[in-house]
Amino acid sequence: MASDPSGNSKFGFAVAVSLALAAVSVCLWRRRRSRELESRIRELEASLKSSSEKCAAERQGRIRAQQALRKAIAQPQLENSEVTSYPMRPIGIVKSCFSTRNGTPRQPLIVPLARACLLFDVSRVPPASLEGLEGYSHCWIIYVFHLNTDLEKLWKETSRSKFKAKVRVPRLKGEKVGVFATRSPHRPCPIGLTVAKVEAIKGNTVSLSGVDLVDGTPVLDIKPYLSYCDSLPRARVPSWVMVDSSLAVASVNFSGHFSSTLADCWAVVGKSSMYASPEELQKLIKEVLSWDIRSVSQRNRTHESPVKEINGKASDITSDIDDLHEDGSEGLEKAPLHSKDIVYHLVLERFDVSYRIYSDGNVFVEKVTLPSDIPDTNSEGIKNQYEE
């Protein structure tokens, strides 16, 4: 059968038209899809802009509210024309080897073996807040002098508080200087600042060493120690600050039976200690007593001055709130004693250490006991209140 050239030509034309129409259709679809995507993008951009503006407005609102709150707090009260305190409360508490103020170092890091644990309130300070702190060797600790005997004066009107502008300085043998030229705990605002070595971090607990903090100290904040800006080698200080010999003792010696009595006490309460062995605890005792931890009034006592016995602890009749290590307790009995007969007490954890210090600066550590009247500050009570 003969082919029809005209038929092939028509078929080819039809195929070409179909392909052209398909290409046009695809092109139109792509344009329509592109317009839809552009429209969607514009909608998303508008939504993002609206959300950003809303967040910025909310942030500005919060800032204005916070500024108004601070202004309201700082406004003098009509009742007594005094500035209201800012709302602060502790975020953690210190579990320290120093059970009482007596014996707690006057400065940080001078007793390297002095240990403590800083326990944070997990309801306010999540463990994640401590991430990265392990990269620093030391940290600053801002805390409250909660055991000051004159705290009630701070809540009185200024005209009636009788707050002392000058305090006695141990290095100046009791001479007084302005409170802001010292690190006395007795200040208009009883806030302390110290530095400690960061030993370890676990959960909501930071283990520290070289501390000068008494057990139970409330902590307001911690900050990392930055050597490049916190250390000032050329800083100027008064000459009396640099006189260490006035507080250093000549020697610290232990009685022949001290180690055995310490071992007996260790067998009873050693499991709750922050120290690994009685030998390590004895090293701590020596480090603490290497500095004269007595108060100014105790060191200036004459040979025949009256003293009183407070649960077996030697103390002066007169109470001196200017000194950190006066415990402010009321005496049970007064009796004249010769200075060489005075037995002093140092309580570390639950260990009550009895010692004498002679006029030549030599310290003789006699014995250690477990006093029944000292609260068990090493119990789990403090720890549990922040882990519940």
C-alpha cells in the first residue's frame, strides 16, 4: 500500500503542537507555583515581623515594670524615711568544717586544708547553672554574716541604731579604724566577700577548700575568679595589713596522747567528716592554730584579769562585738585565772580541741573530745533541705 506523505506531515504537526502546549502548561504551572511560594514567604515574613515586634514590646514592658519596681523599692518610706531593703534571699548554704566562729580564719586561703561544701537550693538554682564552673580554679563567694551579735541594730532607725563606725583590728592589737578600711563582719550591711578554691562539682554541690566560712553560712551569689582582672599586683595597702607576724604563733605542739584520743573520737564520728583520716584532721588543727585565733581582748588580757568559763571555754567578761571571734554567750561563772592556766577550745566539725597558748607564742594542744552540747552540724539535715 502506498504511503500518504500528507498524513505523516499532519501527524508530525500535531505532535509538535502537543509538545508546545505541554511546555506552555509546565511554564504556566511553574509561574503559578512561584507566585504561591512568594506569597507564602511574604506571609511568613509578615508573621515573623509581627512576632518580633510583639516580643520586643513585651520585653520593653518587662523592663519598664522592673524599673518601676526598683524605683518603688528605693523610694523612702513615709513612716521612717528610710530606704527599704532590696528583696534578696540565699540561694545556698555552706557546710563547713568550722562549727563556730571561733577558729574560723580571718582571711581566705591561709588555711589550705579548711574544707566546705556549698549546697545550692535546687528550686532556685538548677544544677545546669554550675556548668562551666569546673574550668575555674577559684571562685568568689558573696554571703551573709548571719551569726553577728548586733544584727538587730540594722533594722532600727539610723538615729537609734548606734552602729559603730570604727572597729578593732587584730593586726593593730585592738586599735580602731573605720569599718570600710577593714573586713570586719560588723558592717552597715552584713555582707561578706571571700574567695575559695574549687575542688569539685557534683549536682547542686560545689566542694571548696581554703575557706574562711562558718558552718551554716547563707550564700547570696558566686562568681568565677578571673586572674587577669581580679589580681592587682601593684595594688597599695596600708603597712599594718602586711604585718603577718602579729598573728602567727611560734609553734604548734601536740601532747603525747593526743593522737590516740583523736583516733578514739574518730571511730565514733569519723564517717561524717569531710576528712579522710584522723591524721589529715590533725594537720587541719595545726594549720588553724598556726595563727592566733584569739580575740583582741583575749590577747590583750593581763595576767590576772578575770575571765569566765562558758561550757569550759575561756572568754572575757566584757563582750566586744568588734571582734569576729567573740561568741557573745552569757557566762555561767566568773573566776580570776592566771593566763597560763587558761584552756582555749577550738571546735572543728564535732571535734572539741583543747589547747593553751603561752606568752612566748607557743601553742600546746592537749586533747580532743566530743562535746554533747555541740549541735550535729554535719548531719544530713542541711543537705536534705536543698535536695527535697
